[in-house]
Amino acid sequence: MHSHRTGIFSALAAVTLLAAVPHPAVADQHEKTTLEQVRDYGIEKKDDFVAWHKRQMRALETKYEKAEMKMKQTGDKAGKEWEEAKKDLAKARDAASRKLDAASKATKESWAKAKKEAAESYADAKKAYNRALEKAKADK
């Protein structure tokens, strides 16, 4: 099980390489950006879209790691529920990583489709995370 988790994190890390850390004022501005806003980004803002997506996935990973630690300390039932829910979460996170990679390589011609799929896959990963927490009855 631990090696599976490590594999998931490795796959995600391979795609979500650390972006340059922006100035705090710029970081605050980026964190206020919503999924609806980035869906409107044109090809000229591809780098901004990819950076936003990476930040969101890193934030989701941080929440996941905290929940994972908490689930290890919970009772048997919640832990089992979490293990089961993690399977769906892993699939959603892997899909989001693949779609982000495709968006980062998109051309002007393929941008609209790649951007849409990446945005949808991030939303799916976030929903899967929330479902996993609900199923395990953990705090968000």
C-alpha cells in the first residue's frame, strides 16, 4: 500500500514540477483566481493557466496528506472507508496530471480542448477528494 501511494505521488510530482515562487502580492492575486476565470484564458495565458493548475493540485495534495495522516489515527471503519475512497481519488488525480501535461504542451489549435479537459479534470479531482473525506467522515 505504501508503495502504491508513493507511486501516485511520484507520478503527480513528475507532472506538477514546482513552479517559480511568485512575489507574495502576485501569489495572493493568483489564489483568488477561480476555475471559472481560468477557463476563459486564451493561448497567450497558457503559462498562467498551467501555473494556476499546478498550485491548485499542490494545495489538494497537501490536504490529502493531512487527511491521510488523520485517517491513520482513526478507528477501523473510517480507515477502511478512506482506503476504499482513495482508489477513486488516485484515478482522478492521475487523470488531472495527464490533462495538465497535455495543456502545458498544447498548441494554438489544441488549446481550447486541452484547457477545457484540464479544468474539468482538476474539478473532478477536487470532487473526488471531497467525496473521500465525506466517505471517511473526516474533517475537511
